Amino acid sequence: MILATLQFEGIHNGWLWILMVTFGAAFMIWTYREIFRRTQRKFTWVLLGLRAVGLLALLVALAKPTWTAENNLVDPGHLAVVLDDSESMSLEGRYSQAQKGIDALRQTMENGKSSERLEVDVFDISGEPVGDALPEKPRAERTDLVRAVTNVISQLRSQLLVGVVVVSDGVDNTGREDTVELAESSVPIYGVGFRSDPDAARLDLELSNVQAPQRVMVNNQTDVQVTVSKSAGPAVSATVSVRRGVDQAANPVTVELGAGQTQQRVQIKLEPNEAGDFVYTAWVSTPSGEKGLANNSKHFPLRVDANAIGVLYIEGFLRYEYKFLRQRLDDDPDIHLVTALRRTNPNRPSVTGPRVSITPEVLKNIDLVILGDMEADYLSPAEYQTLIGWVEQGIGDEEAGADKDRSHSLLVLGGYHSFGPDGFISTPLSDCLPVVFAGDGVRQSEDPFVLELSEAGALHPIFRIASDHVQNKTMWHTSPPLLGSSLVQRAKAGAEILAVHPGLRMDDQPAVVIATGRYGSGQTMVINADTTWRWTRVKRIAGQSDSLYSRFWSQTVRWLTGRDLEQKRAPIVVSTDRPDYDVGKPVSIKVERQP
């Protein structure tokens, strides 16, 4: 019932207000009538009307009229219904029965007599309201009845809650043995269940084995072999999937398992789209009401490598630097090496090997070009222009069919020919390198020396052999001496000097041995020393590790091509033997330090 009243809060003595209004109106009419008699102007009555309206508004403001309406609303009470929408409810038409029952309950409670009317609020198995439209199919993977009821009571605590009805098959797969904690609830809880299947109660699926390669290439498809076992129960349909975290990493595969004890191997196509070290999880699930899920998953590690680094190495003749460097790059699993050797014997220039022309088609899948000790005439002017344009571009040209993620870098190695008068000094290549070639005089030093890192070089990733700074510095100070170096006049402005010859000076500065710089969007580097092979040969003869040589060249190639994986890779990987655990169960944690 709605009651409304109009009151004037500013009026306390009504008769006095009526007397004052009557007297004032009469006086105002008499006054304006006299004015009309004297002036005979009809506009006088307009002024009287305006004055009357203004005074009336003032009187209304002083009277403070208030409109008061009262509406008596009675909360009929709320009945909460928890609908189990987990996958196990799809068996034997249970979910459709539950939907029909809830619809009938709504019509009865909300459209009945006023004394028996209740608001019916429906929630899913996670305790979230579902509104008027019930979920079409049961899709929840876990059934936690205690949490669902607790969440519902918490959300309706400010309402008149007369009871909670739980519509479920009772298959709580959280590992909880009972629901005694619900007995302490002050709200009545009612259960609506279904006849249980004894065979389904014995159903137990196990993901017993996962076979996967340890390393794969990014954006390449690989096979993961998953073995699924069933110890008992009726024939069921199961779904096998592979996840990374909470995201699906491959298309799920459906497998049919026969009645009783059985085992089946499933092949899943996995195509990782991101490089790095990851832990994947293989899962098996079924909508057939399996209670125990502890053995339904297994973790497996997988290292996903980026696309192979394309390296084109062109050398003038067969020398030790070429022999050992080629072997090092060939042994690196992340590098795809293409080599071209001008001649096998420097004293027999007429004997030449197969030639690789530098063309846009050849450079399409190349990240780094290495030019060894060769004469300038080995490459044509067109090849020089193609190479310089490729470096300046910096990244792959998608329109030309190249990989947009590929970088473009150039490394030039020292030698009698490449840095001599018949070398690159007379070619357009000299413009894009980070050093100025020596114009005349001595161009090669054969004095042995130990490479000395500059301040920038000591911090540069290509020289980081050991994690400890002091140990790293000691390894370079005690490295085998190099047998000479090509000489350059100086480093160009903007270039970064990484290493020098401590015993030679050029332009009153220590002679540059390793320098790097930018040309356009690409990276360039020169290594004037041509005997880095001694870092591996001398160490091996002495029965020591040649990690300095192998790591230097691996890290140099990766840094030049933007593939510094050591910086991007997590130093520690933490994983567990299972994706989830029951309360009170032991947890196994595995911590791995990356090499």
C-alpha cells in the first residue's frame, strides 16, 4: 500500500497566514486600481499580475511544501539453489532433469500465493549467480560442494535466506572426505541427488607416461606420445590435452576407452609458438564422474629453440682460423652454416672452390655474413651493393619473402689480404665498417700478444665466460697469446672498441683489435686478429677445457644476430611433479639451474 501526504513545514498558524494573504491581496488590488484610474493604462494590470506571481512564489518558498509518500515493501524471502554444472552431471541425463526441476521450482515459488511466494536465486557449482538463463551444458571440471554452498550463503547474508537447495550427483572431486563443516550453518541446507552408478564410482583414469623430445624448434610441429590407462569402470570417452600454464598448447584429442582395465597411447601434435624453456602439462579428463584426479596429469620439460641462426661464411683460402671457426659453428645446434672457400691453397690461386654469390635470394634466410681473409676482387660491385643494402636494412623484408624477425649483421675477420692494399679498403664495404683502414705503412703485426679488454669490453656479453667478474677477468688475462693482428688506423666516431693490442699504438691510441658499430639498422663488427683458433688448440694440447673459445664465438654470433639467449633464459626453473595437490599431501618441488 502506498500512502502520500502534502505538508507545509513553514506554516504553523494557518488562520494567520490566510488572514495575511487576504489582506495583502486586497490591498494590492486596491492600490493598482487607483493607479489605473489616474493613468488609464491597461499595462497596469499586467504589472499587478507579475507582482502577484512573485509574491506567490515567495509565499510558497516560506511555506516549504513537502510531499511525503510511504511504500511498504515486504521481502518475501530468498531460496538459493546450487546447480552442479560439472561434467559428471552429463551422465544419464542428470543435468537436463536438474534444469527441468529448477524451472518448475521457480514457477511454483515465484508465481504462487503471496503468503508462500519466495525469490529463487540460482548459482553454479562455483557459487556464482547464473541469472535467469541456466547454463546449457555442464562444463565445470571440478566439483567443490562445500565452497559452493559457503559462497552462496556469504553473498545472500544481507537477505532473508530461508534455505539452500543443492542439486548435484554428489561427486565431490576435491579429495575432501566429508562435508561436516556445513552442519554448522545457520541456514537450512537441502540436497537433491541422483541414483549413483556403482561402476562409475570405481572409474579411475591415469596418465601413466609422456614421451616428448627435449628440444624443438619454435613454430615447428612435434609429436607428444601420451599413455592413458583405465583400471576399472564402464567404457568412457576421455579427452587428452597439453597445456602450458592454464592455456591450451595443442588441440585436445578424444579417445574411447573400453570397459574394464585398458590402456591406450595417444599422439598429440604440439607446435610451440614461443622460444624459451617451459614446463608443459599433459592432462586426461572425462565427463563420466571420475572422483580421483590426482593421477590424471604429468609435467614434462621442453626447450623451444628460436629459428636457427643463418650464417654465411666466405673465406679466401684454407687457413687455421677458417678450419676451427667452421667446426665451432657447425657444432652449434642453433646455427645453420653455409660456407664458401675461394681456394684451398693460397699459393695456387688458379684452384678455386664452389662459389656462393651474394644475392637477395641467398641472404633471405641469413642473419650474419662473415667475410674472412680474401682479396677485394672476389666479390663483384653488385655483390658489395647487395651486401651493404642488406646490412643497412637491418631486418628481414617481408615483401621479399624474408623472415621479419631475422637481423642483418656483418663480421669481417682480419688477414693479410682483407686488411691489405688489395683488400676491402678500396671497396664500398669500408664505409659501413666501424674502423678506418690504415692507408699505408705497416698493415700487419706478427708480434704475439694477449688480448686486452677495454672497459666496455669487460662488460660486454661476448666476453662473459664466467659468471664471476674477477674469474672472468683472470681467464682473459691468462688466455693463450694470439700470433699477431691486422692493423687499422682507428675506430670511427660512434664505434665501440671492445678489445685492443696492449703492445701497439695507432694514432697515439692502443691498436684496435675488436670493434663494433651500427650501419643503418644493421650491426657490424671487425675482429682484426686472425689466430683466435689458438684459444682452443693450445688449451686442448694442454689437456684443458676450451670453453673460452667456444663461448666467445657462440656468444659473438648470438649477440650480433640479437639471439642472446643467455640473457632471455631464466637462470632457474622451478616445477612440481603434479599440477595440483590435495590438502595435507606432500608436495615435490624441483629446482633446476640452467647451464
